[in-house]
Amino acid sequence: MSDHPPTDAPLHGLRPRRTRRTPALRAFVRETTLSVTQLIHPLFIVEGRGVRKPIETMPGHAQLSVDQLEAELRELLSLGIRSVLLFGIPARKDATGAGAWDPQGPVPQAIRELKRLAPGLLVIADVCLCEYTAHGHCGIVHDQSGVVDNDATLPILGRTAVAYAAAGADIVAPSAMMDGQVAAIRSALDVAGFLDTPILSYAAKHASAFYGPFRGAAESTPAFGDRRAYQMDPANAREALVEVQLDVDEGADLLMVKPAGSALDIIRQVRDAFPHPLVAYQVSGEYAMLKAAAANGWVDGPKCAMESLLAFKRAGADAILTYFAIDAARWLRDGGA
Ligand code: PBG
């Protein structure tokens, strides 16, 4: 006979709650962690001096001229952020996006300045033409149909990657979604002597409405048509594996999935199928939604942001490109969120 009072609850059995009871137990069984060294901070570089133009739809972010980078860098380094990804907004745009490979363009200038100030910073340069073409498409178009000439675009992407490598970029990151772009960039880099510059391929990139705020920030909204003939249908996941396989075959060293929040399944599948380092890109719209909801007091902003970042890690990402990098670094440092 037991001395214990009778109870309806089972006295033994499977009770996962046992390991959730105290902070120490929860910390002990936590499967996923986020570290500041895994965060990549995006920067928008404009020409001119003394420019710090806030991006309305992405609170906390601004278009910066090169002279503003020192202050930005001080903040990043003090928080332990070691990686940045650069987008450029040129003063002039043209039909072929020639500004993309101009050695005096905003991105090469920013790379040189960042490397001068902080040689140990990991500088990743986005390689695409949409910020540099007058029509806003990611490659060459011959008429208003918006059809991008894939093969005519490849040498320009190669030339752009070489310009960024020559300026000192640690990694080039093609995001134009042209077929064969990784191979074209690899051979252009090799021919130019940049055999050791890795390629981070935006391998699986949906034609997503979540890029809206970015296109305002980078002034790259297509003047006509849309990107659905070169970016992937958001309905597709198996196709992402085809895209990734091709990029790997063409020589991609690191892989990216974008947007991250609506493609957690793809992050997981790429992680399971490929051993390469994998970056999740939490894009502008994902950031803007959380910031807007938080500003209205509808959600706890820091907690939701950290939960979203943790989800990318849980899905299998090694690193995260996110507009929350600075916020997250602060929350990690202060032990909150
Ligand atoms: C350039 C590029 C885009 C983004 C990153 N690189 C825009 C697009 O494809 O339209 C979007 C990133 C974001 O929304 O934060 N091709």
C-alpha cells in the first residue's frame, strides 16, 4: 500500500515537461543557439559625402555615403558583429548597369574604406545589376517586354565580381538569378587571378513580395514587368534543390536561401542535402513587418525577432543575413529577448 494520496494523474511515464521546469534545465536542453558571429549586417552605400538618409520602411537603417562607414563600423565591432554585406546605389543608372563594375562606384569605394579601417571585417559584396540599370531589372533587357537576356548578362556579372574582388571583397554574392552566373563569375575571378575569392550564391531565391522595402531602399523597383521570369515561383521547393545543385556544380562555395521566413522548409532541405555553409536571408519585408507590429505595440518586437532568427538556425542555417543584426547583437549582449 502506498502512503501517497490517490491521484488521477499518472505517477510515471513520458513527461517532457520535466526538462522545462527551471531556467537551468531549459538552458541545459536547449538545442539551438544564436551567436553574434553568425549575423551579417546589410549596408546600403550611396555616392556623395555626409549622406545618412534614413530608410523609412526599414527603421534603424539608412543609405550611407562612404565617409559614414567609420561610425557605423565602430558600432558593429563594439557589438561583436564581424560580417557585412554591401549594396550600392549609384548616382547614375544606365541600360547595361555599367555602374556595377565601376572601380570608383559606391561598392568598391566602400570595400576599400572598410578594409582600410578594419582589415579583419568580413566584407561580402552583393553582385547584381538591378540597382544599376535604369529599368531596374537584374540583367540586360532589349525592350519593354522585360525579358532579361540571360547570356548577355553573364559577362557583366563576371566583370562586377572582379571589380569587387579587386577592391578587396572577401566574398562575392551573386543575386541576379541568371542561369550560369556562378560559373561565369568563377571563371572571371580565376582569369583575373582571384582564385581564392569565394562565391556565396543566392542559390534559391523566390520572386517574393517581401522584397518591397528593399527595392525602395536600393531604388531598384523594375520600371516595367516583374522578376518572375528569373526568380523562382514561391510555390516551389523541389526546384530550389535543382537551383542549388547547379550552383554547387558551377563552383558555389557557400549557399543562400531567400527569403528565409517563408522558406524554412527549403533551408532544411538544402541543409540536409548539401554540406556547404548555408546563409538564411531574412529580407526587408520580414523586418518591416516585425518593426511595424512592434511599433504599434501589437507584438513584443525583440522577442519576435529573436524567435525568428532562432528558427532560421533551427531549420539549418549557419549564418543569417538580417536587418536585425545590430538589434540582435544588443539583445544578445544584454541577455534580453
Ligand atoms: C538584388 C537583391 C534584392 C534583394 C537582395 N538582393 C532585390 C530583388 O531581388 O528584387 C532583396 C533583399 C531584401 O528584400 O532585403 N537582386
